[in-house]
Amino acid sequence: MSTNIKEWNPEDPGFWESTGKKIAYRNLWISVPALLCGFAVWLMWGIITVQMSNLGFPFSKEELFTLTAISGLAGATMRIPSSFFIRLAGGRNVIFLTTSMLLAPAIGTGIVLQHPDWPLWSFQLMALWSGVGGGNFASSMSNISPFFPKRLQGTALGINAGLGNFGVTTMQILIPLVMTVSVFGALGGDSMTLVKDSGWILGKITAGTETFIQNAGFTWILSLVPLGVIAWFGMNNLLPVSPDAGHTLSAFIKVTWLYTLAFIPAIGGLYLYLPAPTGLGLLNMWVAMPLIIIATLLILKLAAFGPMKENISKQFAIFKNRHTWSMTALYLVTFGSFIGFSMALPLSITVIFGDTHTLDAASNTWVHAKNPNAPSALTYAWIGPFVGALIRPVGGWISDKMGGSIVTQVISAVMVAASAYAGYIMMQAFHSATPEVYFTQFLITFVVLFAATGLGNGSTFRTVGVIFDRVQAGPVLGWTSAVAAYGSFIAPVVIGEQIKAGTPENAMYGFAIFYAVCLVLNWWFYLRKNAYIKNP
């Protein structure tokens, strides 16, 4: 069959069994690893910053936290235009191009990591560029949906999103592994020597060991190049879904243009937010983030052309519905927490448990020194995201049986308690000469948090399907997933700032308060006796 499919009717059982099924699943199984790599490249700075610290890169802990925050914010912002790509440019064109685009930040990251003496802004630029991988989620999901009949769309989207989320775990396991060997020989550059203990999935790697941190970027070439080729030759454009895709080159120009537009408010907002010498430091996070979102939407609206005008009008129409805002908050509880903690956890482990903390009675200040018994973040950080991604389909299944809002209510209550307890443990560890004794409790508590976020992902998706009609459900899912992705910016910034202030527990207490507010919100809108929409 041609690359461009002119007729597509998966609801016809005869067409589905004879033709559609094979094509749909081929596109799905190409989409999954492409999306997985998108998540991995987007979130890889959560691991890279840990190793930069272990190698003695000349940046403060707060500066390293900005790298994870920048990539998180850029990825969330890229999701806004990405939701329009498939109709404008065609699925095969979009997946090929956006997957191939990941080569630039992957190669660029590998290059800058070989130069510890380069300025901070060069690393921040690569973190910003990595955000393209975060945007790919919206286009990937909107591409897969029309390939399948309605009765199978939930399963197909669950496979695509659930396995795509494993990009977080894959990255957290693979990067520490490839940094231990010279994968590319002389072409990959020289090794560096660890000044602090590091680790990988099988345990600790002691200081003095040679490591190849640049492989954290370069390694993705080995998967992105063949995936680009496979997407080009194996995927299809559905012309009934993408009637105005046009020539392949024009499709590429549309996607590149919209992504470029989205970088403008992201860069402008970060410049106003980040402290000198990188930026002006005029705005705090809670002002900068809404301004970036609003500016992105306005720029896209002003630059809209052709069928995108209609799509953006639908996007703006959802803002008149109160349930758009309630579900945005609830999805921030679930996916926002999942992606935010995935970004912040590795460096948090390194900072809180990597040092001993003793109080100097004379000056009444805390003195931090290297902890010889510190657990390695690279050994343990992958466990939480793995559990969260693995349990995600279970949340959808339980929600189908019991109701989405009930599941959301239960997991919100669990997250209130777990966040508060995590804050208490972090306080104990950060004020201890032997913080490692608190690590097991810390890790278990965060695994509980990740499990709750995974279950909640499925429940909020189910609730959106109940509340909104088919016209609004798609734009609402696109909007909520974009805003929730800003959790990857919020968590590293909040936790990083509180660690700098010496009160890491306040970050988790703040999250617990937010979860409690959303618990009440969920009950008020969907579970109380006279709820706006009873669900169930």
C-alpha cells in the first residue's frame, strides 16, 4: 500500500481484518520506540546532572538543577504546537521528522559534555533543545488514535503512552551503563575521572574510575538513526486525517516553523526567569510559567494558517468550560508529579544523601561533607519511574470498573500522606551525620508516590472521556497533557530552591498541600451528592 493512504475506514470489520489491522499495528509498533526515545532524550538531563556533579563540573547544585528545569519547561511548551502537527503535516512525515530532530540535541549534548570548562549557557542550550523530545508525545498520540477502531483506541493509546513512558526508566538504566565503556572508540572522545562515587543498576562505581559522560548523548544515535529510517519506510500518512499535508518538504517546513515559534516564548520566559549571568532573574517561576503558556498560545493563534485556524479555535473554546480547569489540576497531580519527580529525584538523592550534615555549634550553621556511605542515585533512581509506568494500564482498568474520580480520590489521599512523610524523611536526612540510614524509607515512600501517579494517569484519562464530548475531549487531553508536563519544570525548581535554603522538606509539604486541595476539588466537582457531573 502507498505511503499516503487515501481511504481509511477501521470501523468497517471487513476493511479492518483484511487491510487496516496490519497497517495500524505496524504504525503503532514503530511509534512506540520513537516515543520512548523522545521521552529519554527529553529527560536525560536528570541523570546527566548527577554525573556532572560526580565528575566535578564547575557548577553549583542550583545551576545543575536549572538544566533539568529548562529541559522540562521546553518539553512541556513544545507539546502545545505538537498537538496540531498530524492534521497539518501527516503522521509519517511528523514522526520521521520529530524523531530525526532528536539527533541534534543528542549529538550536541555529547559534544558539550566533553568540555567541562565551557560556560553554563552552552549546557543550558542543549537542555533547551532536548525539549523537542517532550513535545513528541502529543503528536504521537494524535497520530495513533485514528488508525484504530473506537473499540481499540483505548488499548492502542495505552500501549503507545505506557510503553513510551518507559523511556524514563530506559534512560535511567541505559545512560549509567554506557558511561562505563568507550562505546564509540576514538570517535567518541576521551574519558574523564570521577571525583565522587557514582553508580549504575548493579551498584556503586568508586571515585577514580574512568567514565565517558558524553555517551549519555551520543548513544541515542544508535537508536534514532535506524528508527528514522524505519519510520520513513514503514509508516503512513492517513489523508482523511491529514488532507492538507501536501508535499513532504512543505510538511517538514510546517512542523519546523511551529516548533521554532514555540521556542520563542520558552527562551523569552527563561531569560526573564533565570538568574544572572544567564538571564535577568526578574520573574519567579509562578509568573514566568503562565506567561510562557499564554505567549505560546497567542503566537500560535497569530501565526495560524489553513486548517490550523479551526483547530486553534477549538483549543481556545475549551477554556470556557470549568471542567477543563479542574481536569488540568487533577492531571497535574498525576502525570505532572510523575514526570516532575522523575526529573528531580536523581539529583535530590545525590545532594541529600551524598553528603553528611553536621551542625557547627560555634556558627550555628550546617556543615556538609562527602558521605562515604552514600547511596548512588544512578543505582536507584530508575525504580520509581519504572513502577509508575508499569502500573499505568492497571489504573485505567480499575477506573473502567469503579469510576475514574473514585480512583483519583484514593490516589490523591495516598499522595498527600506520602508527600508529607517524604518531606519529614528528607528533613531528617538533611540534618543527619548519617543520612544513609533514612534512604530505604525515602526510596519506598517515593515508589509509593510513583505508583499512585501511575494509577492516577489512567483515572484522569477515563474521567475526561466521561465529562467531554468527542469534539472537546481531544483538545482537552492535549491541553492537560501540555500543562501537566510543566511538572518537569516545577519539581526540579521547587526542590532545588528548598535544598538551597536548607529546607528540602518544605518542597514536599507544599506538594502535599496542593494534592489536598485537588482532593477537595475532585470531590466537589465529581463525587459529592450534588456534583456538577457525577463520576461515577
